[in-house]
Amino acid sequence: MEKQPRNPYTEEFKKRTVKYILEQSKSMPEIAGELDISAGVLHSWKQKYRSEIQAEMQAEVQASPDKVRQLEQQLRNMETEKQNQERENADLREELEILKKALHIFGKERN
């Protein structure tokens, strides 16, 4: 009987899978069934890559204050832009009302 060739999973796939395992609240057999990979293989990947993935996840958490500051700045810029547009819209509405009144006044027939 001939052995079937193993499915060659890339290192990136293995690492993403371990990250997925760490992020989920599902059991290992549930995830194994979901991914159609044996639980034993997933356990070995988890054992191999766990510390590396956890370090990456911790680095993401530490980088998040910078991301928060960046997003806050973007929000302030968007709010300023919105205020400017609202002011411009108010000015345009006022000009339109003035033009309507002028048209009404000058459009009347003179006796």
C-alpha cells in the first residue's frame, strides 16, 4: 500500500491557524473539524508557534496606542472639515434666500 503524500502547509498558514486557535473560544476538536486538519497536527503547530504568535499579538496591542492617536487625529480633521462644510452650506443657503428675495422684488411688474 502506497503512502499518501502529506499536505504541505506553508509556515504562514500554520502561524495564521495558531493565531486563529488562540483567538477562538472553540475547542481544538471543533477547530480541527472546521479546518479539516487533525487535532494532533493542530496541537503540534500550537506548541511550535504559540510563543511567537503571542509575542506578535502583544506587539499589536502595544502598537494600538499609536493607532488610537492616529485615528483620533483623523477624527479631529474630519470634524473640522465637516464644520467648514456646514458653514459653507449655511452661507450658500443665505445667499440663495437673498437671491430669491431679490428676484421676487425685481420681478414684480411696475405700475
